[in-house]
Amino acid sequence: MALILALDSSTDACSVALYAHGELHATFELAAKSHTQRLLPMVDELLRAQGISLRDLDTIAFGRGPGSFTGLRICMGIVQGLAFGANLPVIPVSTLEAMALGFYRTNSASPACTQPVIVALDARMNEVYCCAYKHAGDGVQALADEVVIKPELLAADSDLPVSPQAFIGVGPGWHYPAMQSLAPQSVELDVHPRAEEMALIAARLWAEGKAIDVLDAEPVYLRDSVSWQKRQRIRAADELLVK
């Protein structure tokens, strides 16, 4: 059975998990703006606690996005350093898929486990990253492509394959009032991407032979950095005009 280290810093949360001998060991912190200082020490503390070295691992999984540009770059940089140093392949994992799996694991004994979910992360600039999923065996199945979209556009012209009152809204992106016109059955705002779900997803991908060379691994932003920088400049200019 594979030994898998998983890392994530795609949001304000920061987490590390170790999947070893069929057991999960994980740490999780809400550490906004402290990812650079916390992520690597969290890795070291977890491996030391379990008596495992980097060279004992089979692969490293990481939250490949979507999420915070800065958080994704920090995680990618640390994963590259660890993987290069120990000559390990890596497994990129969707943050939205991890959130969906986390919701279903938490609600495994609830009727909510039979409902599809639309996972939404706040992408800032009045946009959300989102995707729809359904529970499938021990994992989840995507029902649509990941998108970045304005909440009001998602509500007005949604291609997501779910019906009103027939799904659950998952994630902090659901704080936008415009999202409510999609009429979710209920909303769970306090759901974060967690490395423990990423480790479980990575275990399946490892068994399917989907680990890749770290040189081929890239974050998935959905929104390109040039567009993001341009929008930031426009927003700053608008704020100056208002003043």
C-alpha cells in the first residue's frame, strides 16, 4: 500500500496529511498569510511523529487548485523542493473535488450523502470557482467542468446538471447573495480543502498509475495571472476615483 504525503495551501487554510498503511494522519490550521512559515514545519512535524522520512514515501499529492494564486504557488514550490530532493513523483488533486469528498465523508450517515453538491470557492473580484459533484463509491464524480464565473451569471444561466432544491451548496463561495437564486436545498459554508481528502483521492490515482513527474506538475488557476493582475489594477484605479 502506497505511502502518500499530501499538502494544501490553496485557501486561508493550511493542511498536511500522511496516508500510511491504510491510516490517515493529518494536521490542519487556519493560517491566512502564514503559509510560507507554516507548511514546511507542518510536514516535518507530521513525518517525525509517524517515524517516516521523505525517502520512505511513494508519492507527494498536493492541492493543484483552483484557489489563491499565492497559496497555490507556495504549495507548488514546496512540493517541487520535496519531490526533487527525494526523487518522488507527484499527484495533483483538485481542491474542489477534495471539498466535495470532505463534505460527503463528514455526512456519510446523513441523507445529504445522496444529494449532488455544487462546491464554490470565493475567487475574489466578485467571482467564484465552482463545480458540481455526486457521491460515487468511496469518492466523488464530477458532473461538470470546473469554472470561474460571476455568481449572478451562474445563477442566471447555469449549465450545471442539477435542479433547484435537489443539491447542496458547499464552500465559502456560497456567501454571495446572488448564489441563493440557484435555490440549493441547504448550504454548508464552513468547508475547506483538506490534505486528508487529497491523500485519499491520491491513493486512488496512484493505484490507477496517474502519478506524474514533478516537472510536469502545474497549478490550475482557472483565471490566468495576467488577467488577475489587470483586474487588480482596474480595481485599484476605481478605488482611487471613488476617493
